[in-house]
Amino acid sequence: MLVSIRPLFHRSQLPTPQEWKKPGPNWVKLNVDIATNVNSGWTGIGMVVRNEMGSFVACKISRMVGLFSPTIAEIMGVREALSWIKDNNWQNVIVESDNLQVVNVLNSMNVENFSMMGGIVSDCRSLINEISCEILFSHVFRSANGVAHALAQATRSFPNAMEWTLSPPEFVSLLLL
């Protein structure tokens, strides 16, 4: 007996991969992502900044001790990104994350947040108030956040925080093209 198996989705229903897009004139874009290492008990953060031409400006990786839910880890990553923005005095920054819940919370920061991440959101608010530039938060699909994802994954090999400013590390050079 022949059984016909139909796919769950037609090809036209599958989400199309999203590509990273350049920010507008006089803006930079900071993509952030996290990776967890359950066996070792730490969470890695990867961040990359590109300018209006799409050119590399800087990237950074760091680790946090502890395992967190993806949403808590991502908001902690954004907090680190805001601190990095403050330290570098970048102007007009779009912060992109592939965690929609985090982006939605950050875009509604005038609403009191009593969730588990409320304290971290409060830290983000404080940092934003200390930064003298325009900051926008935007959601992107993982396919458009590949460089930050690769940087976060690289924290498996780099135990210490590292920052690159003149040229990107070799392991993400091709992804930046």
C-alpha cells in the first residue's frame, strides 16, 4: 500500500532567510547574541558593530558565569552592549537582537517591568539615560545575526573577554562580507 506524505509546509510558506542590512546614514548597527555552555556553566556574549557602509567597526566577546534562560541571557547581553556603546561614545546606534521578547521589552521601557528580568531592564534604562546618543532596538532573524552568533559561539574557544577594533578576527571575516 502506497501512502502519500504531504509536507507540513509548502516551499512558499517557509520563512525566507533574512540578510543583514546596513544602517542609514550617520548610524551604526550593533548586533548582539548569546551562547550557553551547559557543561561548563557559562554564557557567552558576541557583539559586532558596523557602519553605514556595512564596514566593520569593532567586535567583542565576553563570558558571564552562570546559565540563564535565553531571554534573561539576551537582555544581559544587551546590557553589556549598552555599556560598550557608552564606553565608545558611538552616536546613533541601532541595537539588533534575534530575541523578539527582549526587543519588545526594550521598546516598551516606559512600562514598569516586574518580570524576572525587571532588574536588568532597569539597568538598561539607567545606561540609556547615561548615553548621549540616539539608540533604537530592532528584532532580526538569526540569519541576519550570523556574525554576532558566531562571536558568541567563539567564547567556547576564548575564555577571556576580547575586543577587536582595527580588523575583525579571522573566524568572522567571511561572514562580514
